[in-house]
Amino acid sequence: MTADLADLYRDLHRHPELSFAETRTASIAAGRLRDAGYEVTEQVGRTGVVGVLRRGDGPTVLLRADMDALPVAEDTGLDYASTARGRTPDGEDTAVAHACGHDVHVTCLLGAAAELAAAPETWSGTLLIVFQPAEEIGGGARAMLDDDLYARFGTPDVVLGQHVAPLPAGLLAVTPGPAFAGSDTVRATLHGSGGHGSRPETTVDPVLLAAATVQRLHTVVSREVAATDTAVLTVGMLRAGTKENVIPDSAELGMTVRSYTDAVRGRVLGSIERIVRGEAATAGAPRDPEVRIVETFPPVVNDPDAVERTRAALAAVTPLPVVDPGPVTGSEDVGEFAVAAGVPCVYWLLGGADPAAFEGATTVDEIRARVAELPSNHSPRYAPVIEPTLSTGVAALVAAAREWLAGP
């Protein structure tokens, strides 16, 4: 791996940008693609970048990386840690960090795009390089598709990509079938009747209502979803009040739902609606609550045959075995590109954790136990090691692309 890519990664890590605000990152990606000889179009789906490189007859291969960061204050202690600030869609000032590793994704795809462009004799066909905005809010892939991505640049024959994870750096992992869960972000506004904290009997306390609702919501998966199915429901936000002795008029809950099937998704979302409304009625709320889905995207489903074809290419770039991690309950919108085109998707995991943390772990179960001890994606302490993460990620994208492009 060249020092140039390592420096690029550090620069991107220092300068993260929130969803649909990735203007600096997009400009860097566009400039490097142009330097490598690609036809480049910017502002696709607001801040997305598309690079096209044609080399004779053959398939069209879409390689994708997401660019956005998270409203998280970094706590890694790295000398290239982010101190950036940004504004959320609600206008709130926030710290910003690449706590999910999208800076790794951008760096690896730029490295792969340059390597493929520099060796046109090794493949034939069309490369469609996509730098996607706003994965973290589930809107970037859809925005690019709605901006006539395929009508403007051609429809791919396969969609390929990777996501860095706290697996040993140098390890690649891919599973056939459902690979990443579908995601729904749900907001519920609970209405009470505020008043003085010293006289709760004159109020309908929405803080107490919210607390009761949270507890009840966390019974949905354990009591309403079959043990043979998979779902996650997490309440990650509870906002209410401005002062200790003031009972507010309302409270807001924010939750995430993860599922792999329409049936389970429908059951969980229906239970949320029932519980929120039921708890409000029990509390004597003066108004019905509002429950709304604010973000949603479907599961990522890897085509089994395409996975087997790609697995062999991935195995050639690392001395470690390519493992099957099983379905991941995290979510991704990369699958929308494949669904819209009606083509196979292959999306794999790229190890990014210090291999020293896995010394002595020789089985998948032992590796999973070590992973559980490490900072995960979205943690303020999440930070992939630069090497061999970048070199493996570049090599994996190049090998997978060449597998699907026509031979020389």
C-alpha cells in the first residue's frame, strides 16, 4: 500500500462530513478519478460522484463506497482524530467523526479505481465507480437512483462493495442470502400536560409515560417475535424537559428496528404503534401520540451464486480464509443499487481491527468473542488500523471487479 493512500485516509478521517454534506470528500474523490482517466460526474443524488471507465466489450461492474460520517465526538486518541463540527438536519451543532469507517471505504475504492485504470490490459468492460452520500440516514442510494443513475451512466451487471468491521485486519468475510438487516427509524411523540414539578397530580407526566413506554417496547422482541426469527428494537433517544422542577408537555422517543423479512418487520412496527398508543391511553394523555417512520431501507441480500463466484477471487488476496460471518444486524442501503438494476449483489466485510487483539483465537467462535470486546462501528472509540486494512481492501475490490469483468 502506498504512503499516498495512507495519507489520504488520515486526511479523510480528520475531515468527516455528515450525510448530504460530503462536499469536500466528493471533490477529492472526483479529482482522483479524473486523474486516473475516468469520466466523472459530480452532484449525482445531491453530493454523489460517479466515475465511468470503458475498456472494450464486456460486463458493467458497479463498485460502491459510502462517504458520510456520524454525529459522534471521536475518542480514539489518534493524532489524526477528528475535531470537526457539523449541523444535523434539525440544525443542531454536533461533533462529527468517521465512527463507521466510511473513510476506509472511500480510500480503498479510490485505490482500486486507480489500480484498475492503470492496468487496462487485465480486463474488458465498463467500470461504474459510485461514491454514495448519506448511507447513515438511508437516503443516499435512493437519491442517486432517483437522479437517473442508470439512465445516465448505464445499468450494471453486478454490484460489489465492502464494509470495514472490527474483525482482524486482513480477514475478509462474506455470507450468501440476507447479509445486512433492513432498517427502520421510528420517532414517537408523546403528549402530556405539563406543570410544576412539586404538583405532579395536576399534570399528565410525559417523562413517566416515556419511561413506561420504553420498558414495554423492549418486550417486543423477547415476547412477540418467534425465537426462530431475528429482530432488533432499540430505543436510542429519549428527549423531554428543560428544567428539573418543570414537568414538560411532551416527550420524544427515537428507535431503530432491524429485520430480515417483511413479516417480522410488519409485526414489530405494528407492535410499536400498539404499545405507544396503549401506554398513552393508560396514562390519560390529552392527545394521541404521533408515531412515524422517518428512515427506512431494505435488507442487503447477497446472491448465493454470485457470492461463490466472488469468494474465490477474494481468497486469492489474503492468506487468511474467507469466512462466513452469517447475517449482520447492522444495515446498509447498498442493496438498493442491485434491486433497482435487477442484478446480483455481493457485499462483504473487511477486517480492520489490530490483529494483535486476536492472538490465540483460532475458531470463528473465539474470533467473535474477541470482536465483542472491541469498540464497534458507531462507537466514539472505533478506529480501524491503517494496515493491512487498506491494502487488503484495495486488493479485494480489484480482484472482485476483475472476476466479473471480461478477461483480456
